[in-house]
Amino acid sequence: MKGFSTGRTYPETLTEMEREESGPDEYQMRMAAELAGMRRRGERESARGRRKEGATASRKRFARDLDDNLHKMSHIRGWIALGRFLGPLLLAAAYIYSITLLYPDNFATVYTFMATFAFTPAGKFTASAMAPMFGTWQSALLLGTIDMLTGLFLIYNYDLTHKIPGVGRQLIKIEKKGATELQKRNWIRNVAFFGVVVFVAFPFYGTGSIGGSVVARIIGMKRWRAFLAVLVGAYGGTAVMAIFGASVAQAFRTNLALGVGVSIAVVGILTAAALLWRRSRIKKRATEPSAEPGLAHDADGKTCGDAPAQPFEQPAGK
């Protein structure tokens, strides 16, 4: 057993007796086989180590790529959100500036009609007064674009608009009114797109692009469909009112008596509609429990908080 005291490798530790019994050729073959086995085991260990290192490197590379992609996506989402916010505002600024270029002599009059359309209860009735001066289709285009841009901003920045001081509370009131109107006119849900178009086109208080955007939100329409409905309703409603105004003006020019008669009929219809609406509101208030303005109430009429609750659940996937 001298071989074990020399510190040599296993194939070299065979005793002299084993060498004599096996012969020189067989001994060399056995030693070669042992060396080959050791090489194979070493290669397997090396391959296993390389695979482990490769798997670790692959996991690190995947984690690094995933982090880079998420970082890029967060930047993309941020740019998209910024574009949704600034896009309608830039379009509105460009539109307002273009008025001074298109109407250099009458831009003040156009701005007056636009302000009346946007900030007074007259709404789409402004198109009837504007049409005799600027034509039917120009009036419809000028005023309908205001409705379209308002709807565009509101549809794509709805949650942000809720956080604007003062505007958010008014938006909640419009939401409650829209929910009430949907309860009365459930057919709007059944024909969602057409219903929003009609809601935007109606020249009554609480409708228009703001009310239509709220109704589209309550129904759960996709943003692009909601914007398309607001677009059609905005231009369609202003076009109808502009045609009506131009027709009345033409009646005055053709026959004064006919024009006066049409005007009296229109004023009478609008007055009757306003009186009926006021009467229905008075009856509704008389049947409802008294409530302090600006407070939400439960089923027993008790105040529940300072701000009204949301009348609908926010739809997923905006």
C-alpha cells in the first residue's frame, strides 16, 4: 500500500501486487479509463457550473430588461397623459387664434357669440341668432367646435377635472342630473351611441357636450365612441339650430307678417316649455323630503356628508 503514502492520484495508488497481477498493458488501460472518467466528471461539473451561471445571468438579464421596459412604459404613460391634457388645450388656443385670422373685421362679434354659447344658458340657441349674420354652416362649425373641444378635454381628463376646485362640485351635480335623466329615459342605455348624440344635440340646460360626456361615462362607453358621439351631437345640434335661425330670418325678409308669426310661435313654444319644466320641478320638490343644498342624504332624509356621493361606479379600462 505504498501508493497511498505518496500523495498521488487514485490511478497511481495501485499496489505493486495489483500491477504484477494485471500486467503492464491492462494497468495502463485501467489508469487511462480512470483518467478519462475523471475528465468526464470534471467536464460535467464545469458544464453544470456554466449552466448555473448562464441561468443566473439569464435571470438577471430578464430582470434588467423587464425593469427597463417598465421604466420606458411609465415614461410612455406619462407622455400620453400629458398629451391628453395639453392636446385639447392647444387645439382650443389654436382655434381661438385662427378666428382673428379668418375674421379680421368681425372677430369681436364672433368671440361674443362664442362666449354667449359657452358661458350662458342660451347655449345652442346662439346658433339661431348667429346664422343670419355668418351663414348656417359657418355658425354651426364655429359653435360646434367649442362643444367638440369641451367634450374632448372632459372625456380624456375626466378624473382630473373632478379635482379642479369648484369645477368638480359642479360636475358632481351634472352627474346626479344625468343619472336622474337616465332613470327617466332608460332608452338611452339601450341605444348608447345614438342616445348620447341626442343628449348632446338637445338645446336644453344640462345637455350639450358636458352632459353628454357625463352620460357616456355613466353608461360605460369607450372613450373613442364617447368622443365620436359628442362630435356628431355637437355639430348636428348647432346645425339644426342654425338652420332654424336662418329660416326665421329668411321668413322676415320674405314676409314681415310671416316672420312675426313664426317668432311669436317660437317664443310661445319656448315659454310653454319653460313653464311646464318649472311646474314639474315644483311638484318634484314638493314630493321630495327637504334637504340642505350641497349635502348628500340617505333614505331617511338624514345628511350623510358634505359632498354628494358618486351616482355611478367608475367603469374599468378608461
